[in-house]
Amino acid sequence: MSVQSEVGTSPWIVSDELWDRLKPLLSQRERRFRYPGRKPLPDRDVLCGILYVLHTGIQWEDLPQDLGFGSGMTCWRRLRDWNEAGVWQRLHEVLLAELNAALRLDWSRCMVGSSHVRALKGGSTRVPRRSTGDGPARDII
């Protein structure tokens, strides 16, 4: 079953237009020649798997193999790698720039939340936080 044949039928299927914007932002993995292993799944198929899991809310390990998106662990690892590489931030910036250039953004309705903006004056003081782990919290002071 080809991912491209189902474009528009499900919300987790990536359209050609979105894929054309996203593909240049993805880091290209180098293929190992000494121990090549299995050929990696195409990024577009894995992206559809990621979107499927996020849309349906299933566990990563429950991703159905018959959809052709790869295993849930493959999708999770690729999502992690793309997140660490800043792919989503760059995509967000590209889409915002396009919308701004087309005058499709209403900046009068924009709001900056304090959870996303670093406090430049007086914000360098560290505060001890409760541990969310099993053991006692590390002393960070």
C-alpha cells in the first residue's frame, strides 16, 4: 500500500505540498558502508506513522505494521532525532514567514506567554525544583 495513493483520505497522510516544504528541512542520514544494515524507511512514510500515532493517541508500540509506516519505535526515534535537529522549529518559522508575507497573520491578536520567553532581567536565579523521579531530588544549589 503506497502512502501517496491515499493522500487526502486520512489526516495523517502527508500531502505533496506539505512534504515539499518539509523535505528540505530534514537532515539527511549518511548510509554506513562497512555495516550497512537494513535500508532505512522513507522519511515521508515515517512522518505519516508519527502523525498517525499523534492523531489517534495510540501507544508507539501499538502502531499497526500493515499500514506501512514502520514500527512505532522507528517512528519515535525519527521524531526524537528531528526534534533534536530543530526540524519542527524551522518548519514553524517557514510557515509563519509564508503566512506573514501573504498578509495572512493578524499580529494584533498575538500574545507572548511567559512560559516561552526568557526573563532577561532578574531571571537568572535558580530555584530548587521537586524531583519527578523515584529517588530524592538532586541538590542543584
